[in-house]
Amino acid sequence: MIFNIGDNIVSPLGWTTAENWSAVAAGHSGLRPYSHRLGLPEPFFSSLFDQGKIDEKFLKLPYNQEENYTKVEKMAILSATDALANAGVNPADPQVIFVFSTTKGNVELLEDLRGYEPERPYLWRSAQLIARYFGNPNEPVVVSNACISGCAAQVAAARLLHYHDYRYAVVIGADVLSKFIISGFQSFKALSPEQCRPFDVDRTGLNLGEAAATIVYARHRADIPAGKPCLCLAAGAICNDANHISGPSRTAEGLFAAVLQVLDGFDVTDLAFVNAHGTATRYNDDMESVAMERANLTDIPVNSLKGYFGHTLGAAGVLEVILSTQELLHHRVLRTVGCENPGTAAAVRVAQQPMETSKTAFLKMISGFGGGNAALLVTVGEPPAAAEKAEAAGEPRILAEANISDTAAILPDGTRLSSTSSDTKQWLSELYNHLGMAYPKFFKMDCLSKAGILAAEMVMRAVGQANEDLKSDWGVVCFNSAASLDDDRTYQATIQDPENYFPSPSVFVYTLANIVAGEMAIKYKLRGETSFYISEHFDKEKFKKAVADVFAQTNAKHLLAGWVDYDNGHCDVQIFIFEK
Amino acid sequence: MENLIEELKKEIIEVLNLEGMTPADIDENAPLFGEGLGLDSIDALELIVLMEKNYGIKLQNANEGKEIFKSVKVMAEYINAHRTK
């Protein structure tokens, strides 16, 4: 249980939480049709900042003009500045940790670096610059878990505050739209040509939006500024159910499991509403309706904010928690803009008109690529008395370890294999053959996933678990430096030349770091939490702490965890199996 | 037509990374999805790109692919009738 002591939303609808609340309460939407924007040959419907607005706003901040921040960094800094001021927290205090949630960060720089240093597209680099702007001395935590990143970052913040010596966590979610991101979703045929219609029977796909959002969380209730209400993140859970990398299970196994965990011991009649992911794709909304039916939540109003902001990617989980908290504070459930005739696999109670409420809690649901599902329970006023699961984080045991580099692999039994090829891709195929794997999907994977799945196969075999038995108490925790940059560059090549512009869906699907964790979850049916963090280097102490935190806070008994990096043809993988 | 079927088989193997398969392994009358080659929804999207890139055929709706990708033969017939390059 942690406490929101200050927040902010920077979106095309406003620069503060209050401005955004006023806009959506008045029924405004940031979504517009665009053509000939961002170098895209086809029109699209999105929520974009007006050109130059971010710069204009940013110039009013006090900062060292020598540092040339990118758009996503400026948005993050603008958002965090206001949230920190609301919270009355000094960001330079060593008791403050920054947690940055983004899916693609500065990926637009792959088209043209525009004078920035070559490291700038790395997510850890942006996070460092943001934390440094505020004079914060700690290495920021970067969460990149596809669409669930914003909620996963809040789960991470709760752990940092509970098990580490931090008093405040500044959770920032931010993503900007670019040719890279929009062309990829267009290649998936997932975008709606009109304003999206979440939960509508005739829904036509999603809209994307850009935004940054920040919540400053405090460990102690006593740190809530005088006169402010008690806003509590009471519980959070992440469960994987990937059967295909492009999404969670149709029967909502993971989302249902995550919802059950956060509502454990909580009286659901106290829920004012459920704020769904509600992307307006046929599949997502059906899946969420099934989760709500299975969790007996079909009488609770459900809304989606996508018709106001679009899907804001890494910001979504943060932005939507802030807006939903405003709903509780204003005793009002927002309507689901775009939903005229509800129609989903299971019948749910879609909020089609604004509704009054006197209840003091909401459930946040979110799901995404890589099979990730997250649920959060947020309350306003006296927090629930639920017993915290917080067990002392002990030292987990390592059951097996495997390593893969550009030139060699070390198997769990100590056997060393050497590459006969100077080409790393070739070397990964050699390893596949050496292991005698029969998994044709391997050849469709990007190199990051190939390297990860090979190392996973080695350690899973070593403990007799390289099978398809359901492993509900197994999770995945991965770290790397390059996120999916290697694949990002491959994808960029498919859209770089306007004369040869053919965005590749099979490449784009791998342009998320956590897909490798999803591939592991699919192959071995791992149904616990999957988390993906980005850091400049492999810090084994931080890694072990993250593993211990998952054991302490979830039902996981085993974790497939490690460093899985692939960048510019260089492979660096160290995978372990930990036992609680 | 036979040439187009052969050409398509090679292209499908290449763009979908069907490792270890040769054109002879693909039955032009067998379904591409479900049983057959075990392709998935991302493969279907990639076939849509293939049609546009190599034959100048643009499908707006992924659902149109369902009929066209019934088999290599059906796909070849569609391409023959609609190709612009």
C-alpha cells in the first residue's frame, strides 16, 4: 500500500491533472483526423500535441539550455515538475527514486539522430537525463512492458518503497507518436479510421495518443501533505497468459488472475467502477468483458478513457489511474466516449452516460503484447485494512544458470560450446541445432528472442521443466540495455525509404523488449508475473533485489530471470532459474 | 499460372521464415492457416504486405485476406486477376 501525494497529466487536452479533468468532464476529446503528418503516407486518427506547444511550455522551465532534450523527455520533465510541486517533494533528495515507463522513448531518432548522441535512443539514457534534470542522485528504474508498462511501473514503485530505502517514488509514463509507431500499428490493421468506440458492438480498432503522466508516491501515510485526501494504491498484480506474442488469452486467464489477486479480501460492492484498458479492438474488449464476467464484476460500471486520449502507450497506465482517481474525488463515473451500442463477448455494464457515485474505490485493468496483464486497486479516503503480503525478502536460491555470448555458450552443467561462425545470427541457429530443439516458431523470432529462448531452454531442461505443463507459480524477470533496439533498426529500414515503404508487421511485433519474456512464457506456459526492466549495465545486486521482491510480493515459487541483451549483432545473455 | 504458384511458394517461405521448407513441401491446394502450414495472424498480415510489395495489390481490411489466403492456388488466382505489377 502506497500513497499518491501529487500527480500530473500533460496531454493535448491540458497541462495539469485539473485541466485534463475539466476537459474530459466537459466531454472533450483530443482525437482528430490527420493526414500528411509525421511523414506518414496514409491518414490516421490520433491525439497529438499541436506542433511547437511542448517547446513553448518547456522554455518557461528553469533549466540548463546546454542540454537539448527530446520531445518525450520534455513531456516527462514538464509532467514531473508539476507533480513534484503538488507533492511538495524535493526531487534531489536521495530518498526519492524515479521510475520511468515508456514503450518506445526516443525511437524516432532512428530515422535521423538530429545531432543527438548515438546512445540517445536507449531508454536508460532518457531516464538518466530526466532524473538528472531534477538533480536526483539515484539510477532511475526503467520499466518497458508494452501496454501494461504504466501499471507495471506503479507495481515496481510499491516494491521500491516497501523493500528498499526510498521514501518517495516518482512514476513517470510517457510516449510520443512517430512514423515508427503509427506505421507499425497500421501494418497490424489495428487502427480505427474514425474516433475509437470502446466496447461498442461495431468497434473498429484503436486510436493512438501522446501524453506524459506522473504520480509521486509516498511510502508513509504521514507524508500526505496537510489538507490533501488519502489516495491509496492498495494493491497491484501482474499475470502473464501469453499464447501468442500479440496478446493475452481469449479466456482472460491472466487478467482474471490479476483481478482476483488485487480484489482478495476486498468487498467488490465498494467499487465505484472498473476502468478498463478498453482499446476498442475487437479482441481486447471481448477479453476484458470475459475477465469481468469471470470475476463477477458485470454489475459494476465499466469505462474506457481511450475515446478521450487514445491509447497513450507507456503513459496509459499512469494517466488512466490519475483520471480515474479524479472520478472518485468528483463522485462521478465518466462515460465511455464512442460506445453507442455495447456488444462484447460477455455482457458488461458500460458507463454510457456520466454517473454519480459515492463509492471510494476503482479497479484498473490493462493488458498488452507479450501476454502481460495488470490490475490495480485504488482507494480514496480511509484505505482498506487488507493485510499486506509483505514478507521479508530473503535470498533466493539459484537452481541453474546458462550464458550465451557472441562466440560461446556455457550450459548449466558447465559445458562450453564455441561458435564456428562470425555471424551471431548463424551462431544462434547452431545452438538451436545443438540443443535439438523442434520449435519452428524460433525462426520467426528476432535475435533477442532467439537468444533468450535458447538460454531459457538450457536452464529449463536442467531443472526438468522444459515442457508445456502449466506453471502457474513461475514468473519471468528480465533486464537489458538495448530494449528491442536491434529489431527497431530492422523495422525502421522497412519504412525509411519513401519509395520502398512497406512496414513489416512481423518485424514490428518484436519491437518491444518484453516480447522475449512473452516468448518464454508461451513456450513453457509460465503464468506468473512477467517484468522487463531496462538499465545501462547488468547490476547484479539490483537484479537480485528485483527477483527477491517478486518472490516477496507474488505467489511465484520459481523465476526464469536474467540479463537478455542483443544489440548491433552482439549477444549477451545470462539466464538463471531462481527458487523461493 | 504454374510459374506464379512456384514463385509464390518461394516468396512465402522467405517472408514467413519457414525454415527448412522447400516449395515442394507446400501443397498448393492445402489451407495456409489452421492445419496446413500452421501460420498465425501476424503471418497473414505479412502476406498482405507481400501482395502489395510484389504485386501492387493493396488490401485495406485484414478480413479480406481470409478468402484470399485459403491456399497458395487461390492466392495465385487472386493475384493473377488483380495484380498491378
